[in-house]
Amino acid sequence: MTTAPTNVPTSLHAPALRAAPSAPASGGPAFALDPIKLLNKYKWLLGGAAIVGFSLGLAAHFALAIFYPTYRASALFNCLPPVTRIGGDDVNIVSETEMLRFMQTQAKMMTSDAVLNAVVEDPALKRDAPKWTKRFEEPNGVDINRIKALEELKDSIRAGVVSQTSLIELSASYTDRFDASALVTLVRTKYMLLLQDQGRTAREERTRSIRDQLTRIDAEISTLTQRRENLIRTESVAAVDERSDSARVELGQVTEELIRYQQQLDTSRKSRDQMEAELSRPGGVTAFGDDMVADIGRDPRVLDLQSERHRYENLLQSMLNQQYGEEHRAVRDVRSRILAVEQNMNDLRQRLLRERFDGMLEATRKQIQQFEAVESSLVEKRARLQQRLNDMTRVQSQLADIGESIKAQMDQKAKAAEELQRLISLSDLAQANRVMLAQAERPPTVWSFPRLEIMLPAGFMLVVGLVGGVVVLRELIDQRVKGPSDITLMPRMRLVGWVPDAGEDPAGTGAAETAFRDRPRGIVAESFREVRASLRKRLQGVEARTLLVMSGMPGSGATSTIANLALAFAATDQKVLVIDANFRRAGQHRVFGVSEGPGLADVLHKGSGGRDMAGVVQKTTTPSLDVLPAGTKDLRVFERLSTDPMGEVLAWARANYDLVLVDVAPAIVGGDWISLAQRCDAVMLVVRAYSEKRGLINRIRNELGEAKSEFVGVLVNAVRAAAGGYLKGNIRAAQEYVDAA
């Protein structure tokens, strides 16, 4: 049982593609415009717009000059640095920033509400500028609408600093030259009056402030003078100086004496400490000074004992000389007496040394007490002298401070008096307000607007800008792919190559499907040769033999692309098979002149896959190029393209041919390409210039991202010379080079 063919898309993906074919892919970069291409494409339109713009500007210039000219009257003011003396010989040096700030302030004052209100309220405005004020007259014909007049005056009056000068320009623009000059005159007059009033008020306030300052200074000087006189009277300043000198001399003497006693006290304390240390040792005092020992040796009692010892020693020597032996009783008795005397002498010497040591220690202690008493007395005396000297110094310091204060007040008084005299001197000086009229206004003799150097560029910019804006807007709104560069700017897109429009081939027109065979020296054929080289490199890189060639919309040229690529690859002695899987509008059998059936549909109907291919694959007139047509129309069931027999057909073709090109219905027509993309090795998308939109191409690319096949890129078909501007010249140059051969 066979399934009846259907003519409606069965893929669930097709409606999604048709829903918004022109929407750009999300996450991709913004599409950029090539300004060079735009200029080349629309150069004649932009040139015509430039001519129209210049003509419009010229016409507008003469029309405005005749019917609505504008005159501009102006006055110049010179800004001066602050003057410090009459005659202007001495001026303050101000920085450029401060001077510019002053000038900008004055320019703002010229157009301030205070000045302009005074002009509007002046009855002379209606008399001097009758045409200007006529527009604001009230119905009674006497008064004017001051609110509207003020608003218009704000628009008419301009004031600004002249660059790189100390000048301020005040100007007014109006259609009547006399009224324009009158407006400047009135504004200038009111501004000068306001400036004079402000200067006079400022000088009066400053003068009053200085006079008050002088009064305060006189009062302060009087108070200080009275304080000084009272201090001189109460403290007897003349005697203070004498007492201060004597106290200073006496303080020096006391200090020297105190230092001397402190040195003696330190020496005595060291001696006492040494003796007390000797006294406190466990064995007592054992080390006496040589002077003390020698002094004790001269004591009469010690000398008597020494004489007695010498007498016994002489007696002993006499006995020994008389041959008394050592054991003689008299000798032993004498020796005993000598020892007794020596012992007595040593005991006496030790007792006398100790008595002398104790006496010296007690004397040293008493001496320390005396020195300490003297030191305390001298310290108290020095403190009294120092306090008395400080008091006298304080009085002298107070008198000196009062004198310095009086001198400082006198200096301030002199400066204030000088400043007061300067203000009085400058009160009638013209330079006092720092702004002087440098050039008075005059009725202008030529109009300030329109000006030819402004109107011509303005007309040009207006028309060319308008036309250019429309062109750019049209290019931004137009989402169609116009050339190869559009593909390179799209995310995740690869450009396989491009083919020019067959109608622009200098080699002649004819069937686009067989351009490679019929016009082998034409530009279209040469373009397919370049595409062949690029495509072969990419297919070899992924080891692909079955290539699905698809398009987004009908008429994109996928059929003619497959035919020319097949002829191009066959020309390199490769075995090529073209499979027509476009069951909706088969066309490969017509291109290669073979019968429509049997073909792919018959094989899939039998379910034999690659087993019965010999009877359906048809030879063409081109060696090594075969075609598997779509097959019998009644057997073209779209769903069978996604079955296993279709995979077996592709497997058989992959095993028997070097390259298999598969044609399929456009993506927007049906979803057959999705099934075939899962079974083929690679996919190439054919896009016709000025046909497919970038949103559709991005959606197809996103769908192909989930397929098993490798996306080798996009081929842009039927590229027009107008799309880039440079294509026509390249095509002509290439054809001339071929013809010359």
C-alpha cells in the first residue's frame, strides 16, 4: 500500500521559519553598514541631492534677502583691570581667569532682566524703535505688552566676550537697521546707568565701612594709651628699670655662691659616705689614711713608748754582746718587755686612729649640716630675686606689648586713611567701573542674514542630510542580504563564495543552470571554479562526500548552484552524483536532460535502499557525472526522506562517488532539509542577493547547529554589481583579461 503524495509542508520547523523570517538572531552583533558601498551605490542620488541642496540654499538666500533681511547693530565695551590710583598709572595685576570671569559677568549683566526691564519700561523705546514695538502695541495704541516685548527683547539682544581680547560685544538683530541700532543704544544706556549705580553704591558702602574702621581704630589707640599711662604711673617704670638691673646682678652673685656651696656639699657628702662605709664593715675600720697614720706616729704617747722600746732593745743588744745566751733569764725578760712595749704601742696607735677617725666623721657631718643650711638659704634668696625680676620683666613686657599694639593700630589707620582717600579720588574717575565704551553702535548698512556662505552649506546639509538619512534608514530597515560582506558580518557564518548575476556576465546570457558548461570562459563559470576550490578544501577537512545544498526561499538558485558545481567537480575527473530530493518542485532532470523517473521516489517506495540503484541512476552527457532524479510524481512522499532507506541511498552514493550533491526544497517551503541534514556529511546554504533576509538565514543556521552534518558555509548567488560598486569594474577587468588571451 502506498501513501498518497501531499503538497503541504509536513515539518514542524517550517512554520517557525515563516513566522518571522526577517528577525535577526538573538545575541548577534548589530549589522554594520559599509559607507563606501553606500556612497558607490547611491552616488548619483547623493550628487543630485547636493545640486538640489545648493540650489535650494541659493534660492532661499535671495528670497530672504528680498523679503526678510536681518540687520545686526553692535557696540563694543573695553574691560579694564582694577585702578588703584587716580590717573590710571597704577593698576592691579589680575589673572586671565579672573579677568575672563569679570568680562563674562558683565556680558551677563547686559542681558539681565534688570537692564531689559528698564528698556521695556522706558518711553523712549516706542519713540526710537517704532517698528519693533509696533508688534506689541495694546489695542489702545499707546501702551505695549511688556511681557511679550521683554521675551522678544531677550531673543533679540546678545552680549558676549570677543575671543582673545578684553572686549565685550553687545548686539541686536532686527529687520529694520535703525530699530536694531536703537535697541542697542537703549540697552547700552540702561546698562551703563546700572553699572554706575552699582559702582557708586559699592564705593559708598566701602567708604562708610572705612570710616567706621577709622573710628574703631582711634578708640582702640586711646584705650591703649590710657593703659600705658596707668601702668607707668602705678609701677614707677623709671625705678623699675634700676631695680631690675640691681636684682639681675645680685641674682648672678647668689647663683655663683650657691653653685660653690653645692660643690663643697657634694665633696663632703662623698667623704662622709666613704667613712661610714668603712665604719660599717664587719672588721671595723682597718684602712686609715697615710696622713692620719703619720700624724698619730708623732703623738707624744706613742713617741714615749717608742723610746722605751729603743731602751730595751739597746739593753738586749748589750747583753748579747756580753755573751748572754738566748736562754738566759735576763735576755728572756728583756725580750718579754720589748714585746709588751710593742703591744702597748700598737694598742695606743689603734685607739688614737679610731678616735681621730670618729672625730673626722663627726666634723664632716657637722660641716654637711652647715653647707645644707647655707644652700637652703641661698635657694630661698635666689627664688625671691627671680620672682622680683619676673615681676619687673612682666611690667616691661606689658609696656612693650602696648607700644606694639599702638604702632599696629597706627599702621592700620594709615592704610585705611589711604584707602579712603583713594576711593574719594576715584569716585569721579571714568575707569572706576572698569568698563568703558570702546565703539558706539551705528545703523548697519548691510544685512547680517541671510549670508551666502551660510545658506549654501545649510541647503546642502539639509537636502543631502535628509536624503542620506532616508538612504541609511532604508538600508537599516532592509534586512535582505545584498552581498558577500553581509554574510561575513553575521555571527557564526562562513562564506564559501559568491556568484555574480548571470545577466551581468560579459560572456553573454543563457541558461544559468549550465553556465559552467555553456560559457566556460565567463565570469559565472570562473566564480564557480573559485567556489569549487573553497568547497573542496572544506569538504576534505571534514572528510565529507555527501553535501546537502539548500536554500531559504524559492528562487534562490540552489538547483542551478548544484548543477554548476556538479559540472565544475566533474571537470576535475571526480565522480559526481546529483540527487534530486526536492519532491515539491524537482528540476535536476530538466537541467541535465534525463527522464524524471524512475528515480529517488521509486527507490524509497520499494524500500530497497541502495540495492536497486542501477536502474534509477542516469548518465549525463558529461563524463563522470550521474543524476538520480526525483522519480515518479505519485510516489514522492515527503516523509520517506527521513526513513532508513534514504540513509541507505546516501550510504551507497558515498561508497560509489567522490562527491554527492543533494538538492532539497527551500527551507521556508518544507522541513525536508532538516531530515536530510541529519544524514548528509555536510550542508551548504545558497542565498540569493536581495532575496533572503538575515533573520531567516540566522534561524536556518541555528537549526543546522543541532544537525549531525557539518555546516560548510553560505554561497551568495546572483550578486549584482550595484550591491558593492566595485563588482562591475572587477567583472569587466576579468573579462577583458580572458578575452585578451
